[in-house]
Amino acid sequence: PPPPPCAYPIQNQRGGYHQPQYGQQPPQQQQQQQHTQTHDRKQYNQQRQQQHRQLKEQTCQVASLALGNYAYYMPFGRFFLGLQQRKSTAGGTNNDESKQATTSELQQMEKEATTKKKRGILQRVVDSHRSRREERKAKKMQKRQQSQQPLVVEEMERQRHPLRHILEEALAFSHWKKMQKELHHRERIEQQQKQQLAGELQPPKEEIEVDWNKWKYAMSDDYDLPSDQSSLVKELAARVLLKAKLMNGASNNNNKGVEQVDGKGGSSDNHGGDSTTTTSTTSLSGGTNVPNKPFSERVDNVPWGGVYSVDATRWWPRKDNGGKVVVATKISGLSEGGRLLAGYLKIMKWPKDLFVKFPFKLCSNGCNSEVAILHTLEWREKYKPWCMSPSAIQYNKDGFIYFRGHSKAGPKQRLEFGGGGGVGSSNNDELNNAGHSMIWYRPALSSLQDPELYVRTMIHTLDSAVADSLLRNQGTIGRFNVVLDCKGVGSKSIPSMTMVKKLFGFLQDHFPDRLGVLLVANLSGMAQMIMKMVLPFVTEDVRAKIHILPGNDEDRRRMLLQFIEEENVPVYFGGNDEYVFDIDEYYSDSGGVGAGEKCVLSEDEIRGYLETMPYHA
């Protein structure tokens, strides 16, 4: 910027003129300011030097006093001070010879005193250790004389340093303590081995606290019904029997217009009515007609797992058989089909008017509750879930799904058995065999080349697991738990949307209230995508039964042991079950249940339901 108007040219020392810059002081003012700063700096330095001299003088005074006091109390300090006083009183002679003589004498005397002092301290230490060593030797000699043992003292023992002797004794004591500890440990192990051989000691089991509220679906069974729900079970049983009787007695042309039946009509003691001249019964799902047989004969031909010889596996439980109670559960004791009907009513949310939208696809506008039971009966007659084909058996050669083992008994069962009874009692055996069947599902081992074989293998395993649970629990419960291992799941292991819808349609329509819990392990990114695809097809009640196992091996094992015994947990989950899937052994009988005959159909027969029951096609 241009200079201000008040800035006139100034004469410098050389007589010239210069124009000062904007914001700059004239040279005279700059020189005066520098002179003032130099004077102030010199004055400040003089003050600092004076302070340092005063501090040195004070320090010298204090040091001289301290050295004087120190020299007075040091050896020969008084002699040195007295010598100085004598010199001062003698006239202050200060020749070089006397000074050198005095200095040499003082050094010699000080050296002798220091040497004598060091010798005195060393002598006291040596005498102290020698006296202690003599005392220890005397004590040892006294003990050996008392024990009449010969005294052997080596010459090197006398010449050893006292500190070395102490360290050696400490080392010997430490070695003795270590040997004693090893000896006690060895004795304890030998004693435990003797007790185990004698059968007196049992290996302690790991006590794991069980969260009953979390695992109530995995072990318990809600077979205690209030009065209103019990009345609904009885009413539905009567309506199913009456509708089956009407369908069986009506002609083929009039079967499509069956009117709604009053739930109070009919009798639960009638198992199908009189035989008629018609040869078939109209399908409820729009498929081909089913053979016209009495209701009792129809339900006896579709047992769980294909086990016909045992009453506990009946699909429609009987209340009595010639006056003899077959299944003594509280629900089954209410009426025929008690346990089965209770499962359907639970899915239907216990409707008071027994008019619901279930099955969801068949009854989208609503229908009577008995339609769902008769619809499942027709499906079991046509699909035959307990049967397999040779190709379906070979499809599961790697054992991607199988059932084995069972969960622990629930709290209600423990109360019924009186806490399990004593060792070896029948109650204890029944309690140990109670619980839900365990299904182990590893989709990474499966191939999805044939969707029909995939669904058939899955449904056959679930049906066999229900039969296994009914056999072990004497006709009660009939549930299964599924452990889904997602380890190694890739894009080839993901089923199509059509397969998922068909599978979940089977499960919701024909396996109501049969799932205990679903445990998902090793949940990877691909498995999470499968879960997101599957969850929209399940109800809220089923979602409450899904649990994710921890990724840590120890935490996952402890979580499984809350409701499964360790001998029923596979090795690949940290358990003790070393079972290896064998296709010939597993399918030797009716799905591994062990009480039924093996059912093998042809390839056309297992796919026949696609024409006879297009509802599921």
C-alpha cells in the first residue's frame, strides 16, 4: 500500500534521505530502542552475577560448618584440629617440611585405623558364623549319640562358607517336600484305581443347570389341559367320528355337498358305522376318491413309522380296547384321538366354535376343524410317509438326516415318575428313556438333484422319529428335536422355493405340534440366507422354538447338555456318541424304529400322490 501522507523523507547518517516503509519506525527511534534494551540486559546480567556470588558464599559457609563438624567426629578429627591450633599458637610457622611430615603421618594413621576397623568387622562376622556352626555340629553330635550312630565329619565340612551351607540345606529341604508331594499324589491315584476296580467309585458327572423356561419345548409335553380345552377335545373327537360316518355312508354324488355337522351330535364310541354299498369316499382336497372303509380300519392302516404291532404308535389313539386302557395319558384318556386332536387344536389357537382357517391353503375362507384331521388321514393313506423307495434310500447314503438318541425328560415327567426312582428301578429306566427324539440334519451332505427324493427322505425321518418317541414314552408326547448343522453349506445345498413350500406345507398340515425345538449350529452367511428364506413360511409359535447354538465348541457342548445326555450327543458336537451312519443298518427295518417292518415302494408308487392328491403337487 502507498505510504501515509504524514511520512516525510528522513535524513540518514550518510546525509541521504530515504522513504520509510509503511508501519516501520525511523532509524533514530530504532537505535534509541536498541540502546535501551542493551542497557537493561547488562543491568540484568550484573544482578544475576551478584546473586550467584552471594549463593556461593552462603554455600561455602554451610559446607565449611558441615565439614568441620564431620571432621570433628571422624577418627583423628580432634587430633587434626588440635594440631592446627598448636600451629596457630606456635607463631604460625608454615614451612614445607613440617607440612609434609604432618600429612604423611595423618595418612599412615588413617590407613592403619581403616585396616583395623575392617579387620574387626570381618572378625566379628566370621566369629558369629563359626559359633553358629559349632552349635549346629554340637546338636548333630548330640542327636547321633542319642541314636547311637557313628559321627562322620569331613574336613571340607569345616572349611565351607556358612552361606553355602545354608543354601545347600534349603535345597535339600525343597527336594524333600517335592518328593513328599509326589508320593502323596501317587498314593491317591492308586487308591482311586483300586476303588474303581472294586466298583466303589463312580466318575462324577458334570452338573449343568437347566433353564426350564428356555427349553420347555425341548423336553416337556403340555398334556395337562384345563376344563374348557378338555371339552373342546371331546367335542372335536365326536365331530370327526360323525363326519367320517356320514362321508362313509353317503353316495359319491352327494359327498361334495355334505352339510356342516353339529359338534354335539354323534357318539365317540362309534368307530365307523355300518358298511355301505359305495366303493369310495370323496376326497376333501379335490383329489381322487379314497377306498370306502370304516373309520377305525382307515386309521389303523396309517400308524406312525409304519409300526402296526404296537398300540402306542397308532395315529388315532384309542380310548379303550375291549375295556382295557391302551394309553394311560391324561389327554388320550379324554376321548379317542385325544393327543392327536390336542395338537391340532393348539395350532388352531383353541377355537371355541371349532371353525378355523386351517389348513391354510385348503380352508382359506374357513371350514370346520374336523376337516383338517380327515385331510391328514387322506394324505397318510395316499402319501404313506413311513415308506421309502430304493432310490430314496440310496439318496440318503451319506446320512444327511437321521434320528438317533433322545432328550432328557421334562419336569412334569420327573414329577410323575417320583423323581426318577431308585437305581435300577423301573421308574428310573422309564425316565432315562423318556424325552423327545433327536434328529441330526446336515444339509451339506445332501444333493438337490431330485426334489421328490429330498422331501420323501425328510418326511420319512420325521415320521419315524415321532414313532420312536411314542414307543419310548408309552404313547405320550410323540415329538422330535432337530439339530441343524450348517457347516459346509453352500449354494448347492440351498433348496428351491418350491421345495421349501412343499416341505413346510407337509409339516404344518400333517405334523402339528410335533416339533420340540430347532437348534441351528455353525450359522454361516449362506445359512443365514436360507433362514431368511424359510422363516416367512413358519408361524410365530414355530419361531419361538428356534435357537442358535454358540460358535465356541465348549459353550455349544454345554448348551446341548442342558437337555441332552452326553452319550446321545455326537462326537462332532463334543459328545460321546461315536455313531457312524450305515445305510444298510439304518434302513433295515421301518426307518430305524426297530418295531416295524420295512416298507419299500416302487418309484411310481412314491410319486403317485402327485395325481391322487394334487393339492400337494
